[in-house]
Amino acid sequence: MRIAIDPITRIEGHLRIEVEVQDGRVTDAWSSGTMFRGIEMILRHRDPRDAWVFAQRICGVCTTVHALASVRAVENALGITIPDNARLVRDLIAGAQLVQDHVVHFYHLHALDWVDVTLALKADPGATATLAQSISLWPKSSKTYFKGVQDRLQAFVNTGQLGIFANGYWGHPAYVLPPEVNLLGVAHYLEALDWQRDFIRIHAILGGKNPHPQSYLVGGMATALNPNNEATVNADRLSLLAQLLQRGQDFVAQVYLPDVLAIASFYKDWSALGSGLGNYMAYGDYPSDNKNRPDTFFFPGGLILSQNLTAVQAVDQHQVSEYVTHSWYNYAAGDATGLHPWQGETAPKFTGPQPPYDFLLVDGKYSWLKAPRYAGHAVEVGPLARMLLAYAQDDAAVQSVVNSALSQLKVGPAALFSTLGRVAARAIEAQVMVQQLPTWLGQLEDNMARGDLRIHDNTYWDPSTWPKEAFGFGFHEAPRGSLGHWVHIKDGEIANYQAVVPSTWNAGPRDAAGQRGAYESALIGTPVANPEQPVEILRTVHSFDPCLACAVHVVDPRGREYANIRVV
């Protein structure tokens, strides 16, 4: 039996998943990105100093991550070392993005795969309060609070217009939470809406706005620092940043992480599902110096093959290549060739199927995503990869949170290689990061107190000082995984630009050797109780936090128009 889910909802962008099901389990899978990415074509022949402004528009959610990778690529090409304050401001913006993104993903994109909203109406608010108080010190965990949430939900249901809760697979046998835990999840779903809006003010303070912060510059940042100036980041704004970070620490430690562990305790069978490739990669990130040296990374990089945590290999970006054997692109040297991004080509050619159709032509080309490979290996990137690499390399902060989580769930380290492991890794990473952010803020405060306000190096701002030709690689460990931007600069302009985003690594199709991508591999063995309500498939796909929005066009197989934008 073939099942097609199109579109996968509660993600950024457009994704189609097709699976073959036999005897109630997935035996094969295909992942198709139905969006065309064309930013690389837009960037050609532009000023490299402007690249980040365009690259940031690759996505409408994780915007700042592309700005960071882009300026790093140009700085790498031109040999620029940024000032200390620029690194700290970038780390604060990026770290805040990671924490906020992880919270939003769990509650607003993924929780409804595990939480049955309708059963929250049957909960005893007093019992929910007792449960909440037993796992956390969060001050809102009272019977009155949960009764108020339940009443709001009942009023919402009584209108007959369920809005964001419509079309759920409510009542599906795969939902196993007691009503009281469902009410806990719904309450914190609503709570997280307000929290994330408040927390991300960090971007507005340091970046001017969110999304799409405006303070990036090749050579540093444009964030003005002056403790005695009302129009800059001053003592008052530093104090506000500290307050926001404290509220972030409280929410992650007292709401997000306890909720993940509480819900996971009812779904332990998912610690044996969704393992997938078993290969994990991260570039690493958050250096403690300004030259991006791997040995100074807060999150270490590396490569794990076949789930072997005792043999972590170093990562070299020169080993990255992209294949288009099953992608709607052509390579001049042939579609079975893998190209490093510096030699990458963006030559789209859609070959079908033509509408109307039921299923993809999976023996040929079936996705707008390319298939990235590291040294020929299909790999998974993301929070699970980062936490596994940190755990394997004896990172004390990560090991402490991971071991505590495993102990509370009463499972062994092997449970990390799973759908549930991805969910837990994201919460663990948020906890580790939100605890680190005040340290970086303190370092920025210390620099400013000493009179060090330097935040931009304009030594290389004049293109006449640049080499005639240069190649640069910019990386970032974005919330969804390893992000790379590669730039080829020639005669002062961009000759070629390629971005390999986390969801390209994870959601990409098969390569020339027939190796499945991470989504495709992770879905093998997934149980499907009801083919018309495949919530189990959504659980594993959503555990990667898909972001297919690195695109400029939407393709609809039935020819329907999604949007019509006119300039008058």
C-alpha cells in the first residue's frame, strides 16, 4: 500500500512524504521538497557585502542563521577577523534564536502529534496541578490556573470553529496520554505563545528587529554599544537582556524540559523507532575566539558513523558534496556526479510527474531538494547530532543534562538514537544553551565596562584591497542543524554562491548510490495503525523540525494558484 501525505503541515515550507506500508509498517519512504530554491541565482554578480541581506530571506523563520552563515562565508574568503564584541553579540542573537526556536517547535509544531487536545476537556484540573507541581517549581501550576485553561478550551470548542486545532487525528489509538497530561500540554502550548514573543525581544535589542535582524555587517556588527547613550545598547538594555535571559532559563528549566520528559515517559516505545541512518554530523559552533577555530567551539563538531560514539571523526567541509540524481536539477558533468558547493550548480529542470498524479516517479527525479553527502555518507544533522557529538566528546554540561534525562525516563543511551531521542535532544540543547547565554552577556558587559566598544573591523571594506579571486565557507549550527554557505568571489562580485541547509541534509532524496536521506531512512519500520490518519509518520518527520522554506517558488501538481502578488 502506498500512502502520500502532501503537504506535511506544521512545518515551514512544503514537503510531501510517500511511504510504502506492508503489514502495518513502513517498508520504504520517499521525501519530496515541493519548493524550488533559487536564492543562489539571485546572488550571482552582487556585492559580497550585501549577500547576507538576500541570504537571510531564504527563510521566514530561522532568518538570522542565514545572515550569520553568509557574513562568515565572506569573512572567511577575505581573511577577516571580527572584534570580540561582534562575536558575543552574534552568539547572543544566535543562541536566543536556538532556544526560542526549540520551544516553538515542541509546543506549536510537534506537541499535537503526542497530545490529544480533546481529552484535555476530560481532565481533573486539580490532578493536573498535582502532577505539574510534582515535576516542576513553575509558579502557575495551580488548580485555578488549569481550570481556567480548560474553560477557555471548552469555550473555544463550543464555537464549533476549532481553528488551529481543527483536522487533528483526535481519538487516534496512538495517543496514550492521560487527560491530565493532555491538559498540561495544552496549557503550556498557550503559555509558550506568550513566552516566545517576549523572549525574542533579544533580537530586537541587538539586531533592530525580528525576524530578519538588520545589524549584521561583513567584519562585525552594526549594533551600537555605549553604556551612557540612550540610543545604543546601554546599561538599561543590558539589564533588560539579563531579565529576558532569566525568564528564558525559568521557562526552559521549569516548563519545557519537564514537559518533554513527562510526555516522553508515556511514549517509551518511540525510543526504539525512527533511528534512521545512524550517521550524525555537525560542523560545531560558538567559538570562544574570533577566528572560528574548531578547538574553541562551545558545541563541538564531528562525525559519528553507525552510532559508534567511541570513534568520533573530525569534519572537513571539503568533504561535502551534493547530488541531483533524484532531484529536479541538471549538472553539466552528469547527474550522477557529486559537486562540492564551490563548484555547485543551480540549474533547475522539472521533469514531472505532470498533474494530475497520485504518486511521484520515484525511480527518477522526485524532489526539488538536492542530496548532500559527507565523504559519500548520508548523514543526519540537528540537535540530536550535536548532543551526541558533545556527549561522546565528554562535554560536561551536555553529559549532565543527558544523564539526568535518561535516568528520569529509566532508559539507556541507546534510546537517544530514535524519534524520541530527537525530541529530548532539542530540549536538552535548549537547557544547555539558555544556561550559557548569561555568560556571553556578562563578557559583553565586562568589555563595555572597560571601555571596549569596538564591534566592527572595516579594514577590508574597500573592494580594491580584496584578492582578485577568493573562496569562502561560512557555517552555523542552526536550530535545525548544520548550515553551510559557500561563496566564490571574483573581481569584486559574487561569481557563485551555494547554501546547503539543514533540511536539505535531512529531507533530501536518494543519491547516485541509492542511499536514502535521513527522513526516508528514519521512517522505515514505523507502525501505521490507520493509513488515513498516519500520525505515526508525522511524529518521526516532525521530530526533525522540517524547514523547507529555502525556496522562491511553490509547485502545485494540480495547477492551483497559492498566491497572486501584483505590483500596482
